[in-house]
Amino acid sequence: MDIKPILFCVLVCFCVVQPQDPRFTLKQVVILSRHGLRTPLSKYLSEMTPKAWPSWKEKPGYLTAKGKVLEGYMGKFFSAWLSQKGLLPKTCPSEENFYVYANTKQRTLASALAFVGKAFPKCNITIHHSNSDVDPIFNPVIHNSSAIFREIVIEDMQEQLKALSLNASYKDLDMILDFKNSEICKNDHKCNLATDKNKAYVMSGEKPNLNGPLKIANSVVDAFVMQYYEGFPLNNVAWGHLETQEEWQTLMCLSRSYHNIIFNTSLVAKDIAQPLIKFMTNIFLNDSVPKISLLMGHDANMYTVLNSLNFKPYMLENQYELSPVSGKIVFQKWYDNVKKVELLRIHFVYQSYTQLRDCLELSLENPPQFRLLELNECTVDKNGFCLWSDFVEILQRLETDV
Ligand SMILES: *[C@@H]1O[C@H](CO)[C@@H](O)[C@H](O)[C@H]1NC(C)=O
Ligand SMILES: *[C@@H]1O[C@H](CO)[C@@H](O)[C@H](O)[C@H]1NC(C)=O
Ligand SMILES: *[C@@H]1O[C@H](CO)[C@@H](O)[C@H](O)[C@H]1NC(C)=O
Ligand SMILES: *[C@@H]1O[C@H](CO)[C@@H](O)[C@H](O)[C@H]1NC(C)=O
Ligand SMILES: *[C@@H]1O[C@H](CO)[C@@H](O)[C@H](O)[C@H]1NC(C)=O
């Protein structure tokens, strides 16, 4: 008599905490990740302002100690999430379950290590990487060496540069940097960010690049963003000049435009991303292994893959960047047990600026941000699923295209 309610509760509770909708089964996941929080990259920051930059403990371009912690939070979250979805064994995963491939740079290797260190703390997971200095799969360089390609791309970039309207952003940046008193202004006599010329560079074997104020702006804004995430006191983030959302947004237009110009045209993106897409296609089209793959690269990889696969534009809530540090494009292959059909769902999984700056631990109860991403050529239903077979077609078309 007394046992029934208890049993009833046990059953109900079991069903309630069982988050799985039995109709859909997660079969495979490919995670394309940007490395974690790093120190600023540019060697020339000190020439861009007379002001002193706050110093960092780590070398330029290295994952920071906090970046390791933040990426570890992601690792711990993903292992909980993927276990909940039934994709991970209770024991240490084998390479058929979980495969990690990272670019050869310190920040990508260290990020991958931080992820698996917290995802599988007692396991010995190998971080696979190329043995050469530069891994062609992640290296965001132009491959096409024809003159015509170069001409088209440079013309495209110049057109885009002309169409920019960044006066308000440059005005703020000029004020923050006191650019008129910078070494660049004194030595090169380039003192007006809004009117100085940008020049586009496109060379086979190299990253597409710009020279001029937009490049300067991107380096500086990147440094501010990293200062903010790292948790520098606000008077040390852009020397206290970034207080409101509007001020951030105005400055972020600069780095967004920079990335748009160098990575976000179809011709360039497809050329650059081709080796990585090929690598990913091999995983997607191979049912057997591995069930989960983590590919640790750079924002350049994210941008060019997004463009190549023809994603719809998206915004990330509670983020200033379109591809934040430790952010992940998570491709999920699902099986619909009712309709007996394979499905695709894609999320951008990332930490909000607050989760990054305040170093907030993640869990199933306090997850990172999930933003559904959509492909133009794979129509999603109300659950965010589109047909896996449509996705396969996109991948196959890309393989024959380039
Ligand atoms: C971890 O794995 C590597 C390669 O599989 C092996 O060489 C190494 O001995 C292992 N370490 C431990 C502590 O098991
Ligand atoms: C290089 O680009 C040109 C112009 O888009 C294209 O016609 C050609 O097929 C490309 N070559 C290779 C090897 O991809
Ligand atoms: C931007 O500023 C430059 C230089 O001050 C000026 O020549 C140009 O007309 C401005 N553009 C717009 C759209 O206001
Ligand atoms: C699938 O992966 C296995 C193991 O890596 C490999 O032997 C096989 O050739 C792959 N199949 C395809 C179609 O790529
Ligand atoms: C790439 O360009 C498209 C179309 O111009 C734009 O909507 C999208 O936001 C851009 N993507 C990125 C990552 O900047």
C-alpha cells in the first residue's frame, strides 16, 4: 500500500529527469571549435598608440591560464551533454568514440588539451595533430595560384572596402588610441584612420590580408576584446573607454568588416576552407567512426566554413564577436525513429561575454549559449532539424565544385 506512491514517484521522476525524446537519437557529432582565450597577436600594438598597453603573463598569441580554465568548462559541459544524449560510454572513450584533431599552434593544442583534461579527467586521450610546423588542414591560406583568381579577389575586396561606412567607429578608435600621437602617425605620416587607404593583399600560399587602418583597427579591437574576457579591471580595458554596449558595438564594426573582407566572399572562403571541409566531409560521410570529433582551429576556419557551406547570417546573443573564443559549431546527426530518417541540426555553442569575463562554470543546469544555425540549402523544421540527405548533397557538390 505504501510502496505504490513511492514506486510511482520513482517512475515519474525517472521519466522527468530522462531528457531524451525517444523519437530522436543522436548518432554523430562534429565540433569545429575556435581555440580559447589568448593574448593579443599583433607585434605592432605599441606603434598604434602613445598609451601603455597593460601587460600579459603569456607570450603573444598563447592560450592564457584563464583561457585554459574556460575551455575546460566547455570540455566538462560537452562530456555531460554528450553522455546525457547517450553518445559517450561510461568508461574512457576510445578513438572510435571521441577523436581530437588540433592545429599545431600552441593555443590550439593547449585548448584541445584543456577540453579533454576536463571532459575526461582520468583518461589518456591523444591530441592528434600534424607533425609539420604548419597544418594545411587549418592553415587559412589561398591555394589558387592563377592570376585571374587573384585579380577577381582583389577587385572584390577593393569594392567591399569602398562600400564601408565606418567613420563613427574610426572616430571612437582615434580618440581611444590618441592616434595622432602614435608612432605610426609620426613615422609613416598616416594619421587619419577614416581617410588613410586600405590595400588588399592576395597571394597564393598566404592568408588574404589588408594593410592600412582597418588592419590596425582589427588588431586593436581584438586586444580590447581579449582584455575584457581576461578580466582586466575596466580601466585597463581600452584604457577605460569602453563602457556601454553601444561603444562596444561601434568598435566591433571594425573587426567585423575586416573579417568580412578577407574571409567572407564565396570564392576566397571555398578556396581556403577546402582542405578542412574535405576532412570534415570524410567524417560526415563515414557512418562508423568517430562518433564524436573535436577539431580545434581558429576563427578563420569558422568564417570560411560558414561561408563555404552557405549558412544563413546569424547573431550571437550576449556576445560582441561572431566567432568568440572557445566557440563551437556543433554539427549533429540525428535519427528520427518514427519517420526512419537521418537529420542534421547545427548549433553555435559559445560562452556569453559574462560567462567568459566572470569565468562562470558550465553545467547542464548552467549551459553555454546555444544558437541554432541554418544552412540556406537545408530547410529546418520547427525542431531545427533538416534532412541529412540535403546536407550530403551540399557536401558532394562542394567536393566536385573545387
Ligand atoms: C597514453 O597514451 C599514449 C599513446 O597512446 C601512450 O604512449 C602513453 O604511454 C599513455 N600514457 C599513460 C599514462 O597511459
Ligand atoms: C582558380 O580560380 C579560377 C577563377 O575563379 C578558376 O577558374 C580556377 O578553376 C581555379 N583553379 C583551381 C585550381 O582551383
Ligand atoms: C567619412 O569621413 C571622411 C573624412 O572625414 C569624409 O570624407 C567622408 O565623406 C565621410 N563619409 C561619410 C559617409 O560620412
Ligand atoms: C571510414 O572510416 C574507416 C576507419 O577510419 C576507414 O577505414 C574507411 O575507409 C572510411 N570510409 C569512408 C567511406 O571514408
Ligand atoms: C558574411 O556575409 C554575409 C552576407 O553579406 C553576412 O550576412 C554575414 O553576417 C557575414 N558573415 C560573417 C561571419 O561576417
